[in-house]
Amino acid sequence: MPISLDPTLSKEIKTYGGDEISTCINCGNCSATCSLVNEHSVFPRNTIRNLQIGRRDKLRSSLEPWLCYYCGECTENCPRTAYPGELMMAARRWLIAQYDWTGLSTLMYRSPVFEFFMLLVVALLTAALFLVPSNFGFHTLAGNHQALQTVRLDIFAPRHIVHWGDVVLAVILSVFLLSNAARMVYFNMRSYRVPGSAWLKPITDFVVHGLTQKRWRDCDSQDSNLLWLRHILLVSGYGTMFMLVMVFLNPFQVEDTAWHWTSLFGYYATLALMGASITILTDRMSKRTQMHHHSHFSDWLFPILLFLTALTGIVMHALRLMDLPLATYVAFVVHLAIAVPMLVVEVPFGKWAHLLYRPIAHYLHEVKLHAE
């Protein structure tokens, strides 16, 4: 089968942040430096070479960009200052766009203005739901003196309505994210004949990598353990908040200032998300390590939205404890107007998608080994 080369790919990757693609001479020093490289996956060298010569199909079916954790060792030791770690990041952004059948990821990564516009539109639509006449939102406050004298989220945002809103949101996210993940599997496995047992053996690895991202700790970088811990905080904080909203909403959204045990998990999730996002933003601003020297727009946007989501959640909770009705309702809407766009836009189409794609990559990598 003839090899198809596309000379435009090296130019295309620059729109995803791979500006140094022409600087690399493919000496292989980056791969020799990386502690995660083995006989089955030689990166960043293979990935960069495929980008340079335009092997689009080969790159689309590659898992190596996901197996890289961008510790920065390869960049620090690059004799050409070609930033191989950042080129791997650009390859991951390109792959997310390739998996996405809607084309929105491509537009978002190529245009920060378009990404911001998408977030703004979803935010305005979310806020508008609470302004139109209905059985929830600001319309329900008209003539309801009790809801204006004391906080009554059961009137402003009834739990059954919030619950079904969460279900609809989860379905939408699942459709986009899982269909894109299915394309990832198709691109990588379409040329393999895999026995059933090969699909079953690595399932444990998929779960372990998804929950712990433990391969961070295999990096030689002195910051690898810190980065791994921060990732654990992000994943556990997000997972905890997801469970509270989707499974334990009734006790979590108490209707007065009384304390409930689920509040402890809410505090943990909020502090974990806020703490992790603050350290990420601080590292990027100070350029403390190699992995933070070159930040794409999406690298900034993701932790900023996480921070604002956690912050508005704290503000809303504080106003609620102070029993300030109107301020609490406004804070509730602002909180959703930040959280919903982050979930709808960034999870299936942006940087957050790597939390699914990376465990899948580890799983498919093991499946391929068992299939050989």
C-alpha cells in the first residue's frame, strides 16, 4: 500500500501551536532523553517526523502523543531548541480536532475568538433560561414574598428541574464525547484484527489510568510527583462534584442553612478544583518549568474556567449562609453561566477531553500489544 504524504501538514500543525516544527532536524535526542519511551513507542521523534513529512493518516492513528506527559525533559535537552514537548502538545490538539466529527474543535483551536464566542453564547443561553417566564427562575419571584425574604432555592431552582437539566446536559456531553472517542478507536484499530481476549485483558489498565494518571510518576522530571498530585486533585474534585450533582442532589442542595454530610464532599471538591487551578495558572504565569514556557490559549482558558466555577460556587454558598436571597439567586445563575459553557464546550471539544482520550490511548496501546 503506497504511503500518502501531505506537505501541508507541517504548516497546518503551526495553527495548533506547533510553531517550531521546521526547527527540528529529527536527531532523536528527545526520544533518548524521555524516560517513558520503550521499544513499542518511540516519541517525540516518530510524531515529529510524521508531522514534518506529512503522514497524516499515520499520525491520526498514532497513540504516542497521548502517551507523552510533557514533563519537559526532552525540551530541556534539545540541541536545536525545537521544543519537542510543545510539538507533542500541538499534535494532541490536532488529534482532538481529528476525532471531533462536528469540526468545532478545529475552529476553536485555530481561533481563540471563536472559542470565546462559543463560551459566551452558551453562557448567555444558560442565563436566559432563568429570565423567561417559567416555573423556575426570576419569574417565580414575582409576588412571592417568602422567596425574597429568605433564600428559597427550592422555588428559584427546584431540585427536580435542576436534576433533569443535569441529565440532559450529561446526555449531550456523552453523545459528543463518546462519539468522538469512538472515532479515536476506529482510527487506531481499523487495521488490526483483534481477538476478543485482547480487548478484555487491558480493561484494568484503562480504569487505573483514568482514575490515577499514575504514569506521571514514571517521568524523570523533579516535578513529576507534584504534577501527578495536582492531576489527582483535579480528577477527584471534578468526579466528586459530578457525583454530588448527579446522584446526591437532594441532600446536597439543602433548602435552608442546615448542615448536611454531603457538604464536606462539596467543600473538598471546591477546594481541590480551586487549589489545582490556582497552581496551574501560577506556574504558567511564572513559567516555572519547561512545560509552562509555551502556553496555548486553551491552556490558559481551561484553568481560568475551573477557577471561576469554584469561586462563584463559594460566593453563592457564602451568600446563601448569610441568607441574602436575591444575591444568592444572581450568584447561582452566574455560577451556572460559567460551569455549563465549560462543560458543554471544553469537555467534548477542548482541552478537558484529554481526561478520556489519554486512558483510552493507554488501553488501546495494550490492546495492540496483546493483538500482535
